[in-house]
Amino acid sequence: MLAYMTANDAAEKWGISRRRVITLCNESRIPDVAMLGNMWIIPIEAVKPVDGRTTRYEKRAAAKPFVKWAGGKGKLLTELRKFYPPKLGTEIRKYCEPMVGAGAVLFDILNTYEMDEVMICDSNEELINTFAVIRDNVDNLIDVLSDLEHEHLRKDDDGRREYYYEKRELFNELIKKPAKANSLQRAALFIYLNRTCFNGLYRVNRQGLFNVPVGAYKKPLICDEDNLRTVSDKIQDVQLVTGDYKQVNDFVDENTFVYFDPPYRPLSKTSDFTAYNVDGFGDKEQIELAEFIKELAARGVKVLASNSDPKNVDEEDNFFDDLYSPLNIYRVHASRAINSKGKGRGKISELVISGF
């Protein structure tokens, strides 16, 4: 009878990360592995497979953001990749995203490079809770989302509207008293509301309650089972932190790539959208963030940040040019992510700020 060890045991025995062991199991690179519940077990006599990795994994399923998010970086990835630090995945083996949002860059890193340690942080408690549920309880999450999708799609437009507001009210009742016991339900409702609300926004009022109206999607994909399972696999060893971006301070070092994607400084009053949480993110917060980023860069941390380019509307506005003057400032072209009018979604420039 075969004796087995856990992925943690194999990682320690072979001198590799637990996430790498799980990847080897998923790729059928280790003979006679088995699943015990949702955990891989490996024959105790198994030999570490030969490491045939290249930097990029073409054959593996690619994880992608599981929610829509204002300011998401999916369309800017081609540009952002040009600014990733040299030796990422070799000497640079840690990744940190202190304001993760939907995590487009996070998933690009996880899809592409083998990191020893990854930490993500966000002040949005419900977002981080959803990451945690996907990581730790994806099967039950898929079951609940499948039910929500079935109930939503079977109704007519009036029925969907009524169902949406019913679920929005339930979500707001639950987030008043977040607890482990309701974490699964909150995560499922978070995704459901995101997939069915207007423009996929996450916006709260002064009481911290979600207040986005219903959208008009004909057939929204509420339960993307394949991607949820892929995301769950990719984030098994990711450390999740809820709160201020400064909480990552002790995690990062000179071997860490850190990417900041804060709420953008509005280019105009009509484009002002920073209501992800009760607390706003104005110029004062932008200045505090810049000081923190410059402190990290001075420590040798490989830090990268994005923000809006005020010069799109005012050539004389040097707010970020002055604020980040000790660092490298680049301008790249991107499409607007939020605008109620289609003609306002053309190409504009955005800032990429590099500390290396």
C-alpha cells in the first residue's frame, strides 16, 4: 500500500514552493498522485520531476480577473509588461500588489512567472473576502453562483430587476456584520452583483453600502466555473491582506516587484470615480501614496505604479510630474475604462511610474 505525503511535505523535501508542487500535480508530472478532498497527496517515494520550465507557460490555463473593475488593467497589459523589472522570475522571486482591484497584473504575473512569495492587499474587505473564498472554498462558491445564475437567467426583465435588488439588499445586510459564517454567501453575492450591475462598478455610499443600479445584460456570465477553478489554483499560496497599502511594508524587499494601481486622479469632475470604499482618494491621498512609493524605491524595491495623466486636459498640470520627479515617468496610450458616453472612450495617455 502506497504511503503519501502532502504538498507541503513534498515542497520541503524537494526544496521548491508548495504552489510549484500543486502545479506539478495539476500537470500530471508526478506519478500516482491523488486528491483527498480538495488536497493533493503525493507518494512518499515520488521523485522530484526534472524542472523543464521556461519563463512563460504556454500550455497552462491562464487565469483572468473574475470581476469587472473600474480602472482594470486588462487592456493595458501589453504596455505594462514593457516595464516589468529585469530578472523577474529568476532573481526577482516575490510579487506584491498593495491595491489589487480585479488583479489583471497579478494574474499576468501568476500566469507567466514562478514566484516564491506573493502578497496582495486591498482596502475593500469584500473583494479580499472573495479572493479568499475562491482560494479556499471554490467548489461551494461555484454551486451557489450556479444557482444565482439559473434564477437570474430564467426570469424576464422585470423579474431580473426585482431579483437583483433583492440580492443587493441581502448583500448590504450581510456586509454590515461580516463574519466567517457568511463569507461564502457574501462572496457569491459580490460576484453576482458585479456581473449584473450597471457597468460592473463597485460603488458604495457614505454608509459603506453597495448602491449600483441593475444593468441591462441579456445573458451575463455569472458563474465562470473554468476561470474560478483556474484562479483558485493560481492563488493557493497567495497571502491576502485587507486594509491600507502600507501593510505590505514588511513583506517587500529588494527582491520584490511591487505594482501600485490606485484610484486614478480624476481628469475632470465628470470622471471622478473613487468610491470603491467609504473613504475617498483625493490629492492628499495621492501625495501620501507617492511618498510611500518613493520610500520603497529608495530601499531598492522594484516598484511600478500607474495613474492618470493630467496633461490630457491641461498641458500645464504638472501634479504627478512634480510629485514623482525623482522616479522615471512614462506616458503610454490606453482606452478609457469608465465613461457613460461612447464618444468619451477614445485613446488617452496614462502614466507609468518606475522606481528602477
